[in-house]
Amino acid sequence: MSAQTLTDTVVADLVADATAAPSMHNAQPWLFRYARGDRTLALRADFERAMPAADPTTRALHVGCGAALLNLRVAAAHHGLAAATTLLPAPSDPAFLAAVRLDAGPDAPRDRADEALRALHPAIADRHTSRYPFDEQPIPDEVRARLVSAARTEGADLAFLVPPHLETVLDLIRDAEGYDRGDPAREAEQEHWTRYTKSDAPVDGIPDYAFGPRDASERATNRDFTGTGAPAGRARVLFERRPQLALLSTADDRPADWLRAGQALERVLLTATLDSVSTSFATQPVEWPDLRWVLRDPVHGTGNPQMIIRMGYGPTGPRTPRRRLDRVLTIEP
């Protein structure tokens, strides 16, 4: 696609794609400010959407914003724009997460990386979190290799879990789910972001139509958004016997690394979507410090765990709501 004039309409399209990213409990903790004068989009954290009980360090908030940043870069490439990205450009302003300068002219710098990002654009609209059962079909080695490469491109590591490490992580996921249910503050926080559509017209949070069924074997890795009060009549089905899980890690564990993890996560998810691989998350043990470090492979594991991704072949999951653009985008002279 040839370069476009950088109009306000194009900027709105870029941000609409950015906000299609996943975030913890679909809180969408991001704000965007576009300065026409220097053609720069600022990505800012919306700390009013932080979760002090489950995410006291705002690590997960940064990961979600990093995912939105990757989508923004993909959308810019789709529109023929070069995007020069700077992470955490103002150390004195912790809400200022990234600055993206957009160049639209014929002399704007572009390379093969832009072409690779552009190829991911169709997946932005198709990527949805699936809390449904997957079948037992293994993900082929060549697809796994593409997903590992996608994470590496953004400065993160992706490792598919194998026994006995897989069984250990599955146990940790179930332990963490139990810890969550026994923590009133976390339970209340999750309930705050749960939406029942008979009474709500949701623009954020997890709507009831996206909960997915309950695993009849009680072994599912998905977070149960019904908490301790499961609604009557919710379907109970069997999930895959051995989930295909991958652990996303970074070498360090600072805000910039969390943003890189979010970009790597979204690049993996978009790549998976293009390969018809459905995805969801099992973040529960990552949110408990005493469990997070046990997630690493005891023999070969290094780095800092940032996300557990469940992958497989099955339903893609429904589209979840997004905030209106005028709530997240400000355009300045």
C-alpha cells in the first residue's frame, strides 16, 4: 500500500487498530495523544484502569499497552507510514509509555521490517481470545518455529512447554486460580471487570458471552470469570487433555521489558491468527510473585516469565467490546 497523507482520519484508523489489542480483564488501560505539528502519537497509561490487587506493579498494564503499541506499528505499516518508536521517552513521567513518530512522505525510511509488519494487518480484526475447548491436533513444528521467531523479533523468548515442566505449570495455574478465589480483593477486582449483557451495554471488561463453558474435568487453564458464583445453566464440556502452552519471557523485568513483552505477545498472537491457531491466556500464576518464578523450566529456564499462552485449533472466540475512540484519542495542534 502506498503512503497516505497523515490526516486525522488516518490517525483515528491507526488508534482503532491499536485498541483491538488484548489487555488484562479487557480493561484497555491506554490513552493516545496525537500532535499534528510533529506527527507524533504518544501512548500513555491510563492508571485509573490499573488493578492494584492483581497487578500492583502495573506489569500486566504495561504488557497490554505494549500489545496496543505493536498493533499501532502494524497499522502504520499497512497505511504506508514509517513509525519510529521510542519507549519510555520521559523518565519523569511514568504514564508516558511510548512516542511514535509517523512519516508519510516518499523519503520516509522503510525496510523489510515494515513489510513483515504489514503482512500481519489482516489478523488484527480476526484475533480474539478463545475460552473454548481446542482439539487434540498438535501445532506443527513449522508453525511453532514462526511463533518463536515472532517473539524473538520483538526481543522476547517463547518456549513451548513439554513434560514434566508442562504438568508443573498446569498445577501452578490451578493453584493460582484457587488463590484468586480465596483473595477477596482480587475477587472483587475481577467482578468489577465482569459484564453481564442483560443489564450492561459493555464498552470494556469481559462480557458474559465471552466466558466460555466450564471444563467438566475441572482442569481448564482459562480464568473463570464467574468466580465463586457460577450462573445456573452454564455449559460444562471437556477441554483438551493436554493443553499446548507456551511461556513468553524477557531477559529483564523492568517497565521497558514489559512493553517489549506486550509487543512480542501481540506479534505472536497475530502470527498465530494468520496460521489459523486460536489462542487464550493462563496468566493466573504470573500474577502471584511466589508462583511466577517457579514457572521457569527448572533445567533450561532463564529470564522473567511474562505470559502463558494457550494455543490450539478450535473456535476463535467472540469479539469483545472496545471503548469509543473519543474516549482514548486526543488530537492536538
